[in-house]
Amino acid sequence: MGIVKISEQMHEALRRSSGALSRSINAQAEHWLRVGMLSELNPSLSYSEICHLLISSGELEAEAETPAASVHLAKVA
């Protein structure tokens, strides 16, 4: 974890967006960072496609954290 310096205008945009989307300011910043990173790595993908990737990735991570999934993954290994 670290500190990132951003402009006051960006911080204000984060405050407004995080409130509107019921996220913390940090969660909103992380979301924008993920979307931006994926946009740079995959310039042909739309915002909607990037969101689908993030949702799919989150679902896979959540499944891996459940006890049943851990047992299943242990059996595969």
C-alpha cells in the first residue's frame, strides 16, 4: 500500500463519483485504475467489455475463496 498524489480536481471527481456509486473514495480510485490499465492493455475493448472482464474475474476470485471451491481446487491439484 502506498500514497498516490493526485490533483484536487481528480480528488473532487473521485468524491462525487464514489458517492454516486456507493463506493469509498479508495474503491472508486482502484476501479478507475483497473479500468484504465485494462483499457491500455486491451485498446480494442469497450468499457462494457472491460466491466464484464472485471466482473468475471471477481466471480472467479470469490469462488476460489469459498470452502467448497477450495476443496475442489485441492482435488484438481
